[in-house]
Amino acid sequence: MNNLGENSKVHTSTSGYSFTSNEELQEKIKNLEQELNDLKNQLSDIIQNKNKVAIVVFSGDIDRVLAAMIIATGAASFGKEVSLFFTFWGLNSIKVKRKLNNKNLNQKLFSILNPNNFSNLPVSKMNFFGLGAMMLKSMMKNKNVSGIEYLIKIGKELGIKYIACEMSKEVLGINDDELMEGVESGGVSYFLSHALNSAMTIFI
């Protein structure tokens, strides 16, 4: 049997590759190792992304915000990294007070017409000037179902990120000191940096 020299001919039919020298063989092995490392890195990214959840809270209705908070805290309790992005009416669900200073006329009217904090959110149907929301809260209390305030507190303890839409804040004239503590501010690009690296994105 001939020894393999630098210029010897080598043919491997089982692997589907054909090599003409040891240098080519080594180069093929090097390329295959690189491809394998790339696949490992891609797999690692996929696994990491599956551990993240992004939720857009557009609604300011108590029943829909509750759904968002229940999903968020549930995912976080399973070890997921959760980001909640509050935009437009959703900002009412993280408000703790109302301030009218440093706002133009339209912004002041919007502030007065909207709930002054998350405890006064309406229900999406059959609100009846707040009566529907009161009935829902009473039924939840009777069934020992947690309210928004408690879920927000638990969410903070679980490490959930609360992000307020910067553009919506500017349009509606909502100041940072009207929002609860621990809320970050960011635009669409900031939220997308979370959403695009998440296993799922939910819009409520």
C-alpha cells in the first residue's frame, strides 16, 4: 500500500468529498470544524431567544391589561425574560397620578378625560361609567383573583421590564413622574431590540 505523501492522490467515496493532497484534506477539515462551530452558536442563540417573551400593551382596559400581566408574570415565573411595552392607552395602566403642569390645552384635556391611575381603568365592554369595572373588581376579589397593583408588584420582583413608549408619552403629555417607579422609557427601536430576540411577541 502506498503511503500518503504531500502530492499523493486520495479519493474518498464514502464521504462524498474528493481530495488531491493532504493540504486540501486539512483545509476541508478546518472548514467543517468552522461550520460546526457556527451551527453551535446558532443553536445557542435559538435556545437563548426561546427564553424571552415580549408583550405590547396598547389597551388601557382593565380586563385586557390584567390578561397581559397574568401572561407576563406566568412567563416570568417559568424563568422567562419578559418585557412589557406600554404605548398610547396602555400608559394609563402604569400611571400612579395625574399632573397638569407643563402640558398644552389638548394634553390637559386628554389627561382629565383619561384615568388618573391604574386603579381607575375601565373595562373593555359594559363599563357603564365605571360600574362595570367596579363589578369586575368585586367578582375578582370574591374569587381571590389578584388585581393589577399586586401583579405589577410581583412582576417587579420577578424581574419583568416595564417600558413606556417615548413617542406616546410626548404626544399625550405624560411625564415620567406620573408613572410608577422602575419604568424605563424607550422608542420602537428599543422595544424591537427586545422583541426581535424573543421567542414570541404578544399584542394586547
